[in-house]
Amino acid sequence: MIQMTGVYKSYDKGQHALNDIHLKIEKGEFVFVVGASGAGKTTLLKVIFCEERIDKGVAIVNGHDIFRLKESQIPYLRRGIGFVFQDFKLIHRKTVFENISLPMEMIGSSRSEIKKRVGEMLKMVQLESHIHKLPSTLSAGEQQRVAIARAMVNYPLILLADEPTGNLDEALSIDILNLLKGINSNGTTVVVATHQRNTISKISGRVVALKQGQIISDGERP
Ligand SMILES: Nc1ncnc2c1ncn2[C@@H]1O[C@H](COP(=O)(O)OP(=O)(O)O)[C@@H](O)[C@H]1O
Ligand SMILES: [Mg+2]
């Protein structure tokens, strides 16, 4: 699903944001990527999504060789990946329904397909009664659930989440992580980057720890 061998990435002439990364994530895994601010977590997710390109190494994502991938092929790679951010990135003048519909509109889905699938997604995140509301009228936890529904609407094989609980208190953070766990148990590979070690200590899963662009530990936590 995701396989990296000797992957390097630096932004300027400075130090490596990713420094000789060897990482294999199998289909259906749930993985936390942890580390202090600046450790390289966001860079790791961005290179998987081809928002940043790697300098060196072999990296295969959903069968795409992302070192060699042409710019014109990037949209096809991204179709298989959902992305969730700390600040939700919802469109504030659009309703919950419209926000979740957007990725389906972009690939030309029909109105009836959109209605059906968005309904399923609203049920998954338990926001059916908020379908016609604007994001600004929802709580932070609800807004993140809308963002997760939007990220999942086109059936991605991989869901990447960058500090998805960074704007939430501990109880809401656990709710969001449990939602991501549920999505994972339905088969989606999920990778969550976070600096909040305390929050994730309550959730089981594989933990990959980064420090200054290198993997310093990688293992299952019961
Ligand atoms: N757009 C950028 N331009 C230059 N340096 C960057 C950029 N993004 C990240 N970096 C640097 O790369 C390193 C890793 O950053 P990042 O991947 O954002 O870490 P994290 O998400 O773990 O906080 C840091 O040293 C950071 O300053
Ligand atoms: Mg980051």
C-alpha cells in the first residue's frame, strides 16, 4: 500500500526533513506517526500525497511510483487518498451537504449518487440532522467529522490525517480517533500524524516515531 526505501526530502539546502526513511504500511493498517514539532510528520504525509516531491529513494503508494510520477498523473494518485487537516479546511459559505459533495462533483458523479453517498457519510459521522447547516454553526468536533466525511466520500484506499485532533479537547480527540478507527476497521488504511502522545496513548495501534526526519522507533502498542 505504502512502501518507502531510502527516502529523502529537504526543502532548501538545510537539513533533511525526511532522512533515509524505510517504511512499509500494509493495506488495512492503522498507524500513528508521532514526533515533536519539526520532526517531519507533515512532510511524510505530503510526500505520500505528492504535495511535496521526494528528492531520492523509492516510494510506492497504491501502486504509483511517486518519485517518477508525472505531474499529470498526480490527480489519479490523489483519487485513492483522503486527507484530513487540523483546521478542517471546510468551505464556510457552503452547507455540510455541499462540503461533503465536493469531491464527488469533481469526479462528475450524478446527483442521485451524490445524495445517496453523502447520506451514508452523514450517518457514519452521526451528523444527519446537520445536513443543511453551515460549518460555522457547528462545534469544532462536528466540523472535523464533516471534514472526515468529505475525505471518505470517494472511497479512498488510504486516509491521511495531519494533527486531526490538534484543535480539540481530549474527550473530543478520543471521539475523532475512535471514528478513524471505525473507518479503518471497514478496510481503509489510516495514517494519523500527531504530536499529542498523551491523547493517542489510550488508543491501540502501530506507532512510528520520527525525530529530525528519521524513524527512531516503530512498533505495535496493545
Ligand atoms: N515549506 C517548507 N519550507 C521549508 N522548510 C520546511 C517547509 N515545511 C517544513 N519545513 C521544515 O521541515 C522540517 C519538518 O517539518 P514538518 O514536516 O512540518 O514537521 P512536523 O509536521 O513534524 O512538525 C522542519 O525543520 C521544518 O522547518
Ligand atoms: Mg506538522
